Amino acid sequence: MLAFKRSTVWSGVVFLSASSLVGAVGFENHRIVARGAIQLLPEPIAPLFAYQQLGFVERALEPVSVWPRDPDMRKRQTWQWVPLDLGAREQTREARMEAAARFPRSAAGVKKLYKAHHLRVGGALPWAVEQLYEECVEAFQQGREEDVIRSAGHLAHFAGVCASPFAATTDQDGRLSGSLHLGAQEPGDDHYAHQNVRYRFDMALANRNGSRYAEKLALEEAAYEPVAQPVDAAFTILLDSLGCVDEVLAADSEIIRRLEVTDGGGFAKRADEFYVLFDERCGDLSVERLRAGAVFAAGLIGGAWEAAGKPTIEQIRARANAAPPATAALDDDGQTAGRQADAGFVGSNNSKVFHHPECPHAQRISSANRVRFRTSREALDQGRRPCKTCNPGDEH
């Protein structure tokens, strides 16, 4: 298996800038991909996701709506891309694809490549997909409906990321190609959705045309293909995405020159004109990438379900009902040890870190996401790692 340990995924190699990685954000993009994936899921589980659609879509947005504010999850920003064209001799499609053909397919090989190029941080997207896929398999096996929806929603998000052209290139924000860059913006800022070409394509274009793009997906013509090898499948769709980068860059730059836009103020005045022209040039490509993301998301979720033994919805719920409550530990007399519920250690369903209950990070975990461990050894055995703030790992 080409994967990093779950507790150390890409913890020593990093991206170009934190602000550029949030460019995977395209909220409407991810809604379209998640909803599209439901249409393609196999019949035995499709009703579950249709019934839980709101929660599923909400989970698909968490990596951009929740994770950036969570200290434990923020490190996963490196999950949002992988620079397949690293080392390309120039910023052209031919050079990018040549570099991508040499890009290693193993985690160890990629770490060596990043080190050779003096990158402190490099993207981990294919291995993030693999980790989330494994978590989804586990959720189907254990039968916790909430965990199935959560892990599948996260998979849908990163399937959409894989379908973005700018998730596969070193030129994430277009600056290497001379594209207009309006500077890093925060959510709510006037130019947030327009700040660079990735935002303009991934986010603003879909936000303005989302309903029409969703109708054009033509998913009834798409074939459901379960994914058994998530890393290989991620590389396949990322290569397709990389091949689209220069088409988007060219359209963006040509329209901006045509409109004589040179700064944020100028862009704001002509934004409506820009996006009409951008849609004419790249709208069909956006629909194509959204469709690819939805198909990939369905394949990942369906593949995880098949790897878990194809449980029916009834079996999933039966397993959940048969599982003992996480907080109902028993004492030596076989009685529920309620007094231990507030002792021991705690973690979150959304993180692989565990804490002392009084840790400030633990205090922010919602009751719906809180899990408990009687000892640190129990947490470690379940793949958790100690919080660096409260250091709970020394007690067993």
C-alpha cells in the first residue's frame, strides 16, 4: 500500500504558501460534486445518501469550512494538491505533462523528489485520498451511519479537488504564468472569490453558474466504476486535470487583457463582463471537471463499500445497534463505570489526536464528535497520536 502512517501523513514536507492552498475551496463546486455522486452510487446504498444528503454535503464542505479553523486539522492543507509538474522546464502543457510522466507514484519517492527540489512542504493529495478511503471502508464495516456519512463526505470533497486543474500543478495561483493576482484575501473580502485564477475558475465561475452547470453534468450517461486502488485512481484523474491548466490560464489572461484590468478595483468594475466571457471560454471545461469529480467521488465511496463487503443499509444500522456505546466502560464488577466517563482521554471523530479532557482543544470538541479512551494506550492502539498541547501520551 502506497501510504503514510495515518498519524504522520506528510508532516515534514510542505506547500508554497498557506493562502494559496485555500484555493481548493470552490464551495459550489463541492456541493455539485457531492450531489452528483449520490446519483451515481449503487442502489443498495444510494437511498442512505439521498436521505442524508444535507449532512453528506455538509461533510463534503468541512475541509474548507471547518478544518482551516481547527489547529489539529489545519495541517491537512497539504492534502489539497500535488505538484505533478514539479521540475517542468517551462510553463507549457507539453512541459507539464513530461514532468508529470516522471513524477513518482510512491510516497517515499515523492518525498525524495520534494527534498531534491528543496521543498519544505509538498502536496499529499493522492495519499490523502487513500487514507480517507480506508476510513470509509472502516466506517462501512463498523456500521456507524454517522461515520459513513462523514468519511464519505470527506472523500467527495477530495474527489472534487482531484478534478481541479490547479490541484495538480506548481502554478497553483497562476503567478508563475503571469496571471492576475489580487493578493491573499479572507472570506468576506470583496475580492475573495476573484483573488487568483484558481479561485476564479474553481470558485467564482461555479458560484455564478452552479445551477446551470449541475444540469449539464449529464450523469445519466456516466458509468459507475468502483475504485479499488485509490492512489492509482487519484493519479489518473489528476493527470487529466493537469492537462487542462494551460487552457484555463490562457482564457483568464486573454480576457483580463481584453478588459484592460490591472488591479482589484478594475476587476470589481468589470467582474460581470469577465465571468460572462470566462463562462463562454471555460464553462464547458468546468462542467467536465465537475462531472469527473462526481464520478470519482461515487467510485471511491462505492469502492469503499464494496471493500467492506457490500453491507446493506439494514446491516449497517444493525451493526451500529449491536456495538457497545463508546463511553459505557465497565468496572471490575461488570457495572457501568460512569465515573470513568469524565476521566481517561478524549478525541474527535474528525481528528487522529487525543487529549486530556481538560485540554483546551478537547473543550472545543462537540458532544456528537467526542470519543473517549480509558487509557492512552487504548488511544494509541486505535491510531491516535498525543496532543502536543496537553501531552497525554505518557500515562497508560
